[in-house]
Amino acid sequence: MTFIQTTRRRMLLGLAAASTAAATVASAEGHTAEAEAPELLSMGDALSDALTAYKDAAARVNRIADEWGPQWPVPDESIYRYGEGCQTHRDILGRGVQMPWGRKGVKRVHDLGTPEYFRRAAASEWAIYDRKMQTKSQRGAWSHKRWAEREFAAIQPAQEYWAEVDRITQASGIEAAKTAMTEARDALQDLVGRIVLFEERSITGLIIKAQAMQAWGEVDAFARAFHLDALAWADAMNETILRQTKFA
């Protein structure tokens, strides 16, 4: 079992146990809860708005992607390159795009050359060609000439591709939308973390923490999978359950 799988399992177990314990204890006859800390209650009240802000921001990103994603340009194979100054082929959401490669058509995420990359590469090959043409043997000169011509020919398709990427990026507003979504997700993550790590006084605090974990479950899977504080949250939830069910 991987670190991510272990973390996810611990968090899910903690959330399930928290929800069960909260429901059981809260419904027990004659149960009198200690007054919960005002700070935790306040954070619990803020949870719904934080989750709504994230959902709204994520929905906006998805709407833009649905509308503009189909217009995203497909690069000409001549600008597939790997080297300094190249950029990963990504879609409107910034995810790597897999395209066929080689005779077998195996799909992989390519790097794409920019116009600046091809200008530098062509100039370098022409310079090598010129030097070799000054030698007596002129060995290898024509190979560099062919590469220079090939790199130079790729400048225009690279210009067309990246110009279209810039046009759609600007017209769609996707970057601002993604920034807003990231900020909303970070705010929710911060709030959930403060709630989960806060030492509650009562079963009410346990319920608030369970609600916080449920809210975090609404976040995109990638962000949750690579959340660095996941283990600390899982441990904090387990400690809360033990405190509030009197097993500690």
C-alpha cells in the first residue's frame, strides 16, 4: 500500500468513526455536552461559506473549460521537441495532453518548442554548418544544414500554435478563474486544518470536525491526494474520537 493510499485510508476511517461516534453520543439519553470553545464554533459557522466559495470557483473553471476547451489548438508534429526552452503540451486546464508518438503510435505527453527555441536552434545549426564548410573535409556539414532548415521551418507553426494558446487563454479568462479556485481551495484547506487540529471540548466539536472533513472531501481528488498535512489530520481525528468517546 502506497503512502497516498495509506493516508487516504486513515482519513476515511477517521471520518467514518467520527461520524458514527458523533451520532451515537449525541443521541444518548441524558448526555450533557460541555460548552464548546467559541473559536471552534466560529470556525464551524464559517465552513459552509468557505465550501460554497470553492464550489463556485471550481464550477466557473469547469464552465470555461467546457466552452473553450474544444477550441484549444492541436500542435503540428514538427514542433514536438525536448530541450531547454521547450514547454510541456498542456490543455486549457494545465493538464498534460497525451498524443501519439513514433511508428507504433504510443501515446505520451510531449514537449513543444517555442518560436524562440527554434530560432536559437536554427541559428546554432547554421553556425556549425558554416564552421564545417570552412574545413577541408566539410565532414557533417550537410547534416547540420538539414537540421538548420528543419528548425527554421518549425518557427511558423510554433508561432501559430502559441499565438492561439495565448488568444484563448486571454479571451476565456481561464487563468484568473484557476487562480480564484486555488485561492478558495487554499482558504478551505486552511479552515479545515485549523478545525481538525483544534482541541475540542465536547461532542459538538467532534461533529464540527466531521463536517470539516466532509467538506474537504468535496475538493478535487488531485489536491486531496497530495495534501501534505493529511496524516496529521487523520491522527488529530483519531485523537478527537478517543477523547470524546472516553477511550483515551
